[in-house]
Amino acid sequence: MSDSTDLTTLSIKELKELIRSSGLSFEDCIDKADLRSRAAEAQERLEASAPKGGGGGGGGGGGSSAAGGMARASKTFGGYDALVIGPPSVLDGSEAAELAVIVLHGLGATKEDFADLPRMLGGEQALAGRRLVYVLPQAPPSPLLGAAWWQINVAAFLAISTASPDSMAKMIREEPVGLSQCREKLQKLCAEVRAFAGGGSALPSRRLLLAGFSQGAMTAMDTALHMPPTEPPAGVVFLSGAPIVVEQWSARLQALKQAGEALPVLVTHGMADGTLPFACSGWVRDLLTANGADVKYVTHPGGHDLGGASVVRSLVSFVAARLADRA
């Protein structure tokens, strides 16, 4: 779409496609007016992040070209179908990635939801020209939920802000059904991604960054914390998530601390989030900080979505720092 697109002429489907392409969410949009408002944010974001000097948006199927000299391919890692976006030299195995970024989508979403993220970040000067490869797996289909990494009690999470202390304490301690199986598959995915992106040898664990949105954020954190304490990832990007299995997370964080490691984490959340209450981000921040993680905490005025330009800048800064301190 051009910069002059009149949003009032777009259908609901077109508005949703525009919002999705920017990395924002429309889950909390009730009517078409809400969609148009969110689409205006999306348009501003896409214009601000567009690489200078031309270049089209990413698109196409496996092996096709993407923006900024990036290529797309379809791969299978850990049993998950995945979209891979990165420099052709990394995808064909002739060079190692400087950083492999695994991005886990939210509940009921698809791997395409964050397919524009490489272009958004790569258009920033701090990351321009760096060999980053992005791996976007697809969660398996789930009855009623569309797609889910593990079985989630949606009603309980939606009611978390009004839940009693006892019921909330129980919910964030119990292990959800399917989490252990997902954890095992994602550990395998991480190993296979490291082998794929290493240019002939496996990438060190510190050149693997895990990121996720909503349920994907919880899953990314759980996956990172269950890597061996002596082989931690580069960090975790925790977008609009909530705490789960907090006693397990605390124990794993303590193991990292004892190994002399402080896990870098970027936590972001919208203050108007109507899906996972804003308070969830504070709980996660406090849990991580109390157990030795190195937390960067960023809020935005939006809802259950990626956020605006300030969040994108924070993402760029966090990824650039991981490139600078990688082993």
C-alpha cells in the first residue's frame, strides 16, 4: 500500500492485513472504527521503518527474495514447519549467521504474523547489513484455539486481573498440559537451528536469541530457561506475555545465577492490554530481576500488540547489544 492509502476505502480484511504486516495486533479491536485507528498506527510504523533507497516488502514462498537482500525459505525444525528469513549466504550454508532469532507467535496466530519483523529491524542503522537469520515456527493446530504451543486456559488468563490471590497463585504455578512436550520439541528446534545457521558448524548458544509474543513469549522464556545453564541463549524478548510455572522459572534462573550467568531479557507490554493485563509484565519483571536476570522493561500505550516506534527502537537496541556481547 502507498503512503497515501485512504483507510476509509479498505475492507475489514484489508485493514487486518495492513495491521498484521506491521507486527501489530487487532485482537482487541471491536469494530471497524477500531480497525481503522489501529491501521493508521500500522501505516505510520511501516513508513517509519521502510529502508531508505527503495526495496519492496517481503513476500512469496520458500526461497523467494525478501526486502533488503534477504531471502525466504520454508524449513522444518524440531518437527515444526518454519519460515526462515535471512541473508542468502546464511540460508545456503556458505556463511554463519551472526545471530539466529527464533520468533514464536501468539495464540491462534501464524508464523506469518511477524514475517515483516526482519525488514522493520534491518532497516535501522544499528542492524543494517548484519547477518541475522530469523526462524518463525508454526504452532500446531488446536481445537477452538486455532494454533497453540500448549493447552492454555483462556478463561483463566482473561480473568487474571480479577482472580483471587489463591487462584492466581495456583494458575501461575501449575504446569499447563502439553508444555513439557512443547519444551522438548523446542529444545530440538533450537539445536537444529544452531546447526542450520552455523555455516558448517553449530552456532554457539550465545548466538541464539529467543523471542515471542503473548503465549509465544511465555514459551520462549520457558525454552530459554530449560537450556543448560552453561549454554544459555543470547537472551529473550518477552512481548506482552505473562508468568507461568514460576517456581520452575525461579529454580532455572537460580541455576543460571550460580553458573555466573545473568540472562538478558527485554520485557514489553501495552498499558491498555485487554487480553493479558498490564500487571502481568510487572510480575514477570519482578520474578526475573529477583532471580538475577538482566531485565530491560519497556511499556507502551497500546493494547495486546507489539507497540509503536519506541518498542521497535528498544528491540533494535536489545538485538544490537546481543551482537556486541556474543561469544
